Amino acid sequence: MKKRKSTIKSICLLLILVLLTIALSVVLSIELNSVYFNNKEKVIEDVNRYIENGQYRDVEEIIDRLVKLRSRVDGKSLLKEIYSSVYENRNKNITEEVLNNWCSVSSHYSALVFRATYLVSSGWRIRGSGYAYTVSDKKFKLFKNKLRKAKIDLEKAYTIKPEDPNISALMIRVCTGLGLDRKEMERAEL
């Protein structure tokens, strides 16, 4: 009987130790995440390097953590800044071709959002900021084609991860660029 009580006591102590270890690792993980994600430049640098090197799973893990944490730095959405950094790039090696490759090998929604962000930004850069009548037919056609592709990517991404607010925010820019009225915008597949 004493041996049985001793065994039960040992099992209970071991179980308590395991639970404390898990709790401590969760607390440390949250703390490490907040320290890491508060260093915006480091996160952006890492994401850009991972994309350039084809380490897409690493990017996807960072994006998933950011969506879960709803991380903000200096009052701005860190996730939005990361998506935007790929085009406004600190890294000229990330091209539409690189993002197309990522989309072809991954079903993660972030690949679609990165490519859509790239398409929208490059489309607006082609179009320019002038009035519509100042844009050549050739530039306007390229602009519209990029926005249509981005719309398709955003619709797919939204079906996978509607919790990412950047998808809807970017879709507003796409619909505005395509000249959709409010009813058509609201009918967009989001």
C-alpha cells in the first residue's frame, strides 16, 4: 500500500512539474514574441530574407503569429507594414516571379496577400498618381490587369483566412482602382 501511495505521489509531482514547464514555456514564448515583434525592422528584414531564399514556411509562421497577436508597433499594423515592405522593398530580389513561385508551391493565404500587395503597388506605380485622362491607354490596361489579378488572389486569401484585416483593406484599394461602385464592391467575394 505504501509503495502504491508513493507511486501516485510521484506521478502527481511529475504531472505538476510538466504543467509548470508548459506554463513557463507559454509565458516565455509570449514574452519573446512581443520582444521580437516590437523590433519592426528586424521582422521586416527577416521576412524579406526568407522570401528571397524561398523559406516560405518561416514567413507563413510569422504571419500566422502576427494575425493571432494583432501586433501593432508605433500604432500601426505590423502585418500591413510587412506586406507592404515586399513591394516598397528594401530587397530588389523579390519580384512578381518570386511571389508567383511561392503561390505555386504553397496554399497558405499569406502568399496570395503578398502577391496581391505587390500587384496593387506595382499597378499603381505604372498608372501614376495623375488624373485618369493623363494616363496612357497602355499604362491603364497594365494597371487594370494587375488589379484584376490582385482581386482574384484576395478573394482566395479571404476564403482561407478572413481574420486577416489586411485582405479586406487591400480589396478596397483594388475595387477603387477598378472603378467599382459601392454595390459592386460589396458584391466582391469577401
